[in-house]
Amino acid sequence: MSHGPRIVRLDQLVIRPGSGWARLPLIAGAIGVVFTAVSFVLAMGSEESAKQFFHSWLVAVIFFLGIGLGCLFFVLIHHAAKAGWGVVVRRLAENLACAVPLLAVLFVPIAAFGMYDLFHWTHADAVAHDRLLQGKEPWLNEAGFWLRTVVYFGVWTAMALFFRNTSRRQDASGDEALSRRMARFSPPAIALFALTLTFAGFDWLMSLEPHWYSTMFGVYFFAGCIVSAFAALTVLTLALDFSGYLRGVVTGEHLHDLGKLLFAFTVFWAYIAFSQFFLIWYANIPEETGWFLSRLHGTPADPANWRAGTMLLAIGHFAVPFFFLMPRTIKRNRRLLLLGALWMLAIHLWDIYWLVMPNLHNEITFSLLDVTSLLGVGGLFVALVGWLLGRGALLPTRDPRLVESLAFENI
């Protein structure tokens, strides 16, 4: 079935001055600045408040960073595969990926002031009396942590800016050689992305409990980033569509594919999460099982645990979206797809919370700093993305595969 000829107005491809989208950077930026300031003020209340702040801030930064990194991977794999269908949403992913430099700045309070409150391996007295931490000291040390963090953000920032800037240069010149250049650079970029993302997951999340280790954790972290990225990309695409942008450009066919990818990586996340749990449970090695025991059973001395939160994650991150997103009709219904994408963002936020907070609390505990940190980081993230959206066309207007993308139909 053909869509027939479509008329696309120029004002559907750029943010209109005076519109809500044009005011978004100012509004979101104000929210971000206010709640960031509130978070810093609350953190100064006591030593316990400072510890809570750094854990809450880490959750917020990792959550939004995962969205940016997942979108960066989408851009890389899109060019490597020379895919055509996603050209109309690729610029949105490029803009989301270019929020990574901002998150590098927001990571500074953690690296500069929060390491002692977050990471047990920074305590010299603990290392002196722990043979395992002594064995890991060549990797788990503050200088190495800072150096690797700079490398991670430097690599991701260079990738995000290179692909977005090259794509925008093509908007002006129409040079097809730029597409070939991006396709040529994407395979080695994917390999570098995989390495940096894996080790970042080890450094920032797994080392919160340094006695535990899992060789699958890097893939688990990657799966969560991709799920949140496709959810955020779907939400952004539909929000623009509901506002009258990209009408006749992004169709139900493209949304159907975004829904399929969101569904697929939800299943992939569940597969990796279950595999990690099952292999550790089956092997029953003390060095590995302790991490899950604290989340399921607590300890004999303190039976408080995160069992309810763990069950929520299993049901909410897999069972519910698996059956909700499976039908074709859901993925082709804009409002239901938006509901599914928003749910996946919320439950993935819980996944990050579940990874970080048992390091601080033995049972499910919420804090005002959780909210203020999320609004602070989220407001600044949305402000930057909104500003980037207004800096040019909402899609690559002279990409050689744009015609293919516009004519795309699911079989």
C-alpha cells in the first residue's frame, strides 16, 4: 500500500519562534538550575544528607547519560548498517546524544567531592585490612578513576559531535561523500563505544560494591541504556508529532519500527538480567551471590532487603511491557505507544535506583534529594536538547537516503 504524495511544509521541519518548543530551553533550564541549587543546599545539611545527595545525583546523571549514550549507539549502528528507514528520526537521536558533554560537567561533583561517600574502595583504612581490595587497587584507585572518566566522556563527546556536525554540514552542502565518511568511521566507533561503556559501568556502578563482580554487567548496563534511548526517542518523536512537527515525514511506519526496537531491547534486557542472575545463583560462589542476597534476602544480622523492589523490576521491566508492546496495534497507536515508552523510562529509572541505592540503604528508602536531583539534572538535560532542536532542521534534509526513509513501509 502506498502512502501517496505528501506535502510537507517547511515550518514542520524547524522549531517555530515563539512556540512552546522555542521556550522549552528557558523553562527547563530554569527548573534545572533551581532544583540543582536546592539539591546542593540540602546536601549541606548533614553528613547523611551529603551521602544521600551523591547517591541521588549519581542515579540522575546515570539515567540521563544512558539516554544520550543509547541514542549515540543508534546513530553509530544506523550509519554502519547504512540504514534508510530511520533517517527521519536520526537527527533527534543526534541531538539527544549531544547532551553527553553536559552530563560530563554534571558528573564533576561526583568525581571531585563524592567518591569517599560513594565508593568503599576509596577508604584507605578499609583497603589496608582487605586483601580483596588490595588486589583490585591497581584498577580501583582515585587517579585511575578520574583518568578513565575523562577518557570515557572525551570519546563519547567526540563521537556525538562528529556525527551531528557532519550530518548538519550535509544539510548545507548535500555532499554524499559525508554519508560515506560517517559510514566508514562508525564500525571502529562502535568497537570503542562498547569498550568505554563496559568499563564505565564497571567503574561507576559495579564498583559501588567492590567485593562483587560480574562479567555480564557491562552488557546489562548497555541493554538498559538502549531501552531508555528508544523510549526517550519515541517520546520525543511523538511529542513533536502531537505539536504539529514532522507531519507527513514521521509516519506510523516509523513509529511502528521504534516500537519494535523498544520491544526487542526490552526482551534483550530481560535475557541479560536473567542470565546474570541465573549463572550467579547456579554457581553459588560467595563473592558473586552477596550482591543479590542484599537485594533479595538481606543478611542474618539485618533481614531488611530490596525484595519488593527486585520483584517490581522483574515484572515492570519485562512482564508488563512484553505483553503490552507485543501487539502490532499497540505499536501503531500513537497514544498507547507513548504510554508504553513513558512506562519504560520510569521503570528504567527504577533499575538505576535499584543498582545504586542498596549501597546506602538496606531497604527501600526514598528521599527528597531523589526528586530534586532528578529534576535538576533532568531540567538541564531537557534544556540543552531543546536548544539543540532549535538550532537547525529536525531531520537530515539532504541525506541521500531521505527519500527511502520517507517512502518506508513495514511489510
